[in-house]
Amino acid sequence: MLSVPTLSAWAKSDREGGSLSLVRHLADSAAVAGLVWDQWLPRQTKQTIGAKLPDGVADGRVLLCWLAGVHDIGKLSPAFACQVPALAEVMHDRGLSLRHPPSNRSALPHGLAGQVALERFLIGRGWSAKVAQTYSVVVGSHHGKPPTRAESRGAVSQVALLGDGEWQRCRDELLAYVAESTGAQSRLGEWGRIPLSLQAQVLLTAAVIVSDWIASNQDLFPLDSSRVSETAAADAWRTLGLPAPWVPSGEATGPELFRERFGLPDTATIRPLQQECLRLAEQMPEPGLMIVEAPMGEGKTEAALLAAEILARRFGPGGVFVALPTMATSNAMFDRVHQWVSHLPDSAGSMFLAHGKAALNPTFARLRHQGFASIGVDCGDQDVVAHAWYAGKKGPLANIVVGTIDQVLRGALKARHVMLRHLALANKVVIVDEVHAADAYMSTYLCRCLEWLGAYRVPVVLMSATLPPAQRTSLVEAYQRGASAGEMVDVTPPQGYPSVTVWPAVEAPARIAPSGRSMDVQIERIDDDLDEVVALVRDSLRDGGAVAIVCNTVARAQQTFQALIADDQFGPDELLLLHSRFVSAHRAQLEERLRSSLGPPDKANRPPRFVVVGTQVIEQSLDIDVDLLITDLAPMDLLLQRIGRLHRHARETRPHRLRSPRCLVRGADWSGPVPAPVRGSGAVYGAARLLRAAAVLDRQADALIRIPDHVPVLVSDSYAEPFAAPAGWETVVDAAEAEWRKFTAGQHDRARAYLLSHPYGEEPTLRGWLAVAAPDDVDGVGGQAQVRDAEDTIEAIVVRRAGDHIYALGEVAGHGDELIPTEGPPSPGFAKALAACTIRLPPTLTNYGRMETAIKTLEQNYYPGWQQSPWLAGELVLELDETGSAIIGEHRLRYDDILGLLIQGAEKSR
């Protein structure tokens, strides 16, 4: 029993004025922490935490329970206790002096007070300050932001706020009590000689936060003075129902595994690349990095998922995180990953879609209904669930996660609660698709994140069809730095294409045979004149076929599409425009129409003639097949991605004129001694990369690209350092190169502003880890903006006004001409449909000091009733008049159902 002063008289207060015994809350937290360890954390994370502790994983459990059991010890201080005068008076009467409440209580948050109290307690038991700080900082960080070094030093002198005498004796007594009750007391002597690694501090802090959040839930832990914490925790855990980590146990291998996981017939054969990924996953001596490079359509995704299952079985991760470039590709991958999950012999537990619009995804929305929902297919009792607890910052903690690459990059962002993101990633096999798409800014975060994943020994699979050799090297070296504490070992470059690079190295064959068909693509330059482009399309499709025209900017795509319409040779069912400047719901409909028209033969109803005009949205993870490609000049890796849509699927017949694959390159003035890319393309990609691509294409014999053989050579040549410019191009290329080096250096510098430190830095503790933290909100939108080098933009819901009435945007919202209420909330279904009618305004409207004007204009469209809807509250609204137009600043906007958002009054941007 605790002695005088009577600790049970001290109470923790919430903002509503209720109270809960501090002692009981700490006991609840310790009990929950034990369940978190036993039933929620995967084997891999436990091993990381216990790696350097004397008794390994067993010590890790005791340590987590003890730290969770003392995390709020700082509330036993004058700075915190003074908040409720009635309770403070009781404490004062029992010997905890609080006659004059401190006026500057905010100078000592209770987390920092707890850090100081625990550090003093440990030093008092013979620990060195250096070791004690590695444990006490977990308590100081349990609200998601560790104290800085200056705050930690200054807190020691805050005697009035911390409380000495009876206050300190009371804290020490409680610390000793929790140590005894959790079993830590007998371990303190040995722990005192072993500092916690930075990785263990991060993961323990995250696990303490999770334990605290669960134990603080009054629905799970009601205010009942008679209950026992251990029993209450077990009951609460059953009520909460968090699924256990995924523990794969399947024995199938090779072709059998491939057929079982993807529901394929016995006649289906595994491809050489997929077989090699499985072999390497089985033979890797320890968790490591795998980089898979292969042509589009080679089955990289299936290979990565199969490898992830093997790596999870061998090394103990409890799930998989699949990251993609965009929300659209993440949505498509969510269904593919679910199909894989549905064929697993062991329950995957929980599943989550991680991006800002996840709630609008129809499949995921069904899963979240009523808290959680089964989404397994023919799995009996092995269903996977989308659990309601996994929301906001907690979402990525689910076992199987599909999301945008931002969700991974933010693991290297100085943002509050970043340790939760580290725990989410450390628990899984991490798969990143289209890794080549990361620019210099994003690559800065990606490489730092790979360092941390290496330090946690997280298995990582990176995938690309067009990865520059220098980028591959930087990715491998980043992972090595983390896994080897800076000790670098040369990695042999891959031989041939497809290829798999593995670290730590595993003996691999010299070459992997490509499984797909090879083809020779004829490359031709064409003039940028729109009349000539339209005439070429018309002539090419005389016998039918499908053409894709890929433009580097939205404005060029709209202009090209308008020229095709004006030609009057194509019906509305034969033309489609797709870019990023449609409202979200409308764009989803257009993407579905494109897939249903030009997708795989067994899934699409291919029309006799079809022309799709689009921007970069066509080149990323979109499984469509066209007979002819017309594209703006682009960097070589992206040009090859676009070519990946050309003759993508095996078809018995193609129109005679389009039987041979051709790629026609426009978007530049080819008439001079040096090609001159159009202005918009240079603004998007930089002239240097465009000129490099043009030069490398010029070197191709007979203007042919052989797919897949030439892919790695073309990418390597285009990104070679130094780059040898063609004769006569030197002056123009040198100027473009200098400008590009300046730009990428600026990207690296800007990224470092909020870049997390290395996992093996000079500071041995988390103190100051987030000293300059990026702005972030509950769902991480602020953080997402920080990991992409994009200009600030605004997202708004688009509606139209007719007189005094507001309507949805045509059929996009699915409610036709239904009047939208503004004084009261729309129905939940209607509100959700409206929330899907968002559009991101281009930087043209928000850069160069225009942001404030744009926001003020949109805020004038304020509908009181919308603030009562969780789907619409706080959203900006772009209100169009009866002509479909609106004015923001000096720009006139017009939304067209066919063309999307049109901007007039200034030059358009991507």
C-alpha cells in the first residue's frame, strides 16, 4: 500500500471537470501495455525493442509495461494539480503543499515534468544520467513531441512547478510502486548499464502512446472505483477487438503459391521475375532491401506481394504497407491487395486505405460502416476487417495498408506523433511502387525514411520499370546506412533487364528472362501544329484503332481535345479527355470509362475507334492498351512509361495501319539546330531532362526502341553524369544543366527544413528530435504537403447557383437537379456525394501572393447548414454561376463537363 501523503486523494482532471485516479490510470495503462505487447505488436517489433536488453524480448515487455505505467507521473506536480482548485485543496490538506498555485504552469508540461522525475529516480538508484535519459525521454515524449534539449535542461530548475519535498517523495514512491507491480524493480539494476537505442526509444514511445490512448478511453475504462485494472484491461481489449498481427504460415512455394494467392487456374505459370523474387525472399540471410526493375505488365505487384508473404513469415513483420504515387493508383491497388488478402490461408487481421480521400472510396466506405466490416471473400472465419479504431494518425497502424507514397515519406518528416508512423512502418513489409517518380525533393525524404527502415531492419521492396542507376544506388546506400550504422558495402549492379537488386547480397543468376513479348517501337518526331496532329489521328484511324495523346500540361491537353472536337470526324463516344482538373467524382468516372474501353481484353469492351487525350495521369499504373501513341517530349524514364501503354496486351488483330507500334513525339520545335521544348513542358520537367531525352533518342539506330532490351540503357544514358551533349548542342545543354542543378539543389535544401535526423545521430536520445516540426493536423494533411515540392493550392467543393438556389454539379454528384440545402445539412448520402465533388485549384490562382485573395473569395460561399455535416463542415466552396463560370482575382474560371476546369486571364500551368 502507498503511504502518506494519500495518493488516492490526488486526481487527474479532464476539461469537463470529471476526475480519474492517477494511480488507477497508470495501472490501467500498464495493463493495456501488456496486452499491446502480447496481442498486438508483431514479432519483428518486439525483437527490435528487446535487441540490446539483457533478457531480450522478455525484458522488452516488462520495460513497456513499466514505462506505460509511469508515463503520467508528471501530473503529480503543482504545475498540473493546480488546475482543479477543489482537488488541489484536498491534496494540500494531505501534505502536498499548493497554497500558492503557480502562474506560469505552461512552462512545465506534465510530460516534461515526468521526464525529469523519472530521470531523477533512476539516477538515485545509481544510473548514469546518460543512460537514464534514454529511458526517461519516452515519458517526456508521450504526447507526440519530445522536449528539446533546452527545455529538458530548463525543467530541472522549475522547482515551484515540479514540486520538491513531499511532492518528490510521493513521485518516487509511486515510481517504485509501479516498478514493483510490473516486475521492473528486479530489472533496473541490469538496465542501468544499457542505454536504449534511438530506435527502441521511438518504438517504445509509440507503444506507450497507443497504450495511453486506449487506457484513457472512458467507454472502455469507466469511472468505477471497484474495478481491478488487469481485469478491466482484458475486458476492454475484448470490447475494442483490435485484430492480432498477421502471422503467415503457408507452406506453398513457387508456382503453387502464385496460383493460390491470385486465384489462378492450374494452367497458369509463374513468370521468371516472380520466381526469382520468391527465391531471393527465401534466401535473404536477414531482413533487407529488394529493388525490382521490370517492364510494365511484367507482374511486379504480384511478385512483391508474394515476396512480402515470405519475408513476413521468415522475419516476423505483422503486415504489409503498399505505397503508390497517387490517390487514384492507391484506390485501384486497394482492390488488388484485397483480392490477394482474400486468398491468404491466415487472417490478415485489419486493412486500411491511407490517403486524404479514403472515406470517399466506395469499397473502403463499406468496410468502415458501423465501426468495422468483414471484407474477406470465401475466407470463412479468416475475414479481414476495417476497424474503426484505425482512423486519422492511427490508420497506418493497421496490418494491411494501401496508400499514397506520402504516407511513407512522412516517416522522415519532423511532425508531431511521427513515432506512430515509425511504429506503423516498423511493423510491416514496406512496398513502394513507381519509385522512379520521386523527384529530388521527395527522394530526400525517401532516402531518410529508408535509413530508418534499415535501422529497424524492415523488409522493403521497391519497384520501377524505369529506374536511373544513380537513383538505384542512392536508395540502396540509404538503406545500408540505416541497417549498418553507416558501414557501406558495394552492391553489384544488376545484370540485364528485368532485374532484382538485393541487399544483403544473395547469389543471383546473371540474367532473368523476360516473360513478355518484345517489340520494336518506331520513334518519329512530328510537328506541334494542332491541325497536323488532328489530320494524323484522322488518317491513322481510317480502319479503326485506339490512339493515346499524352500532353505535359492540362492546357495543352484541353487545346488538343478541342481541336479534335472541332474536326467533327469523331463522335462523342470515340473521344475522352482525362487530366487532374476534373472534380474528383467526375475524374473517377472518366478513368472507369477509359479502363472499360482500353483495358485488358477480358475486362474491356473495346470500341472500333477511340482517342484518349490526357496528361501524366495516363502514364502511372493505368492498365490500358493503345495502337498508336502521340506524346509530348518528356524525360526518358517517363517517356518509356508512356510507351508502356502501347501494344500493351496481346491481341489477335490490330488495324493494318497500326499493326506496328509507333510513338510520335511532339511538344518541341525540331526545326533549329537544337530542339526547343514548348514552354509548358520546360516549366514542368526542366529543359535539361527534355534535351537529354531528345539527344538519347537521336542516337537510336533506325529510330527504334526495342522493348524491353533498350529500356535500362536508355534510362542510364539519359541520366549519365557527366552527360555528353551532341555536337552543336553544348551551349544550350550546358545552360539547361546549370539551371537544373540549381533547381535540384534548392529542392534538397527545402526538403531539409523539416527532415528528420539520421537514426545514428550525435544526440543519443529523442530530445530535440522534432525541435522544428512541420505543421500537421489530425489527418496529416499539413504533413502531406511538406513531403511534396508543390506550390500551395486550394481544394474546394464545386457547386452551381441558379438564382437563389444551389445545385450539385450535373450528374457528377449522383443527385441530378436535386436542390442542395444550405441552411440545414444535406442528407448523409447527399453530403458524401458533394464531398466527392472537389477540385484542386491550379497554382495559377494561388501563387505570387494570390492565395489570400482566392481563400477570401471562396469563403464568401458560406452555407451554415453545411457546418452541421461531418462531410462538409469547414470545406471551401467554388460556386459557379448559370454559365458554369466564377471569378477568382483576375482569373475567370469555367467548368465544362467535357473539358474540365478552364482558366482564363493568365497562362495556364500543369
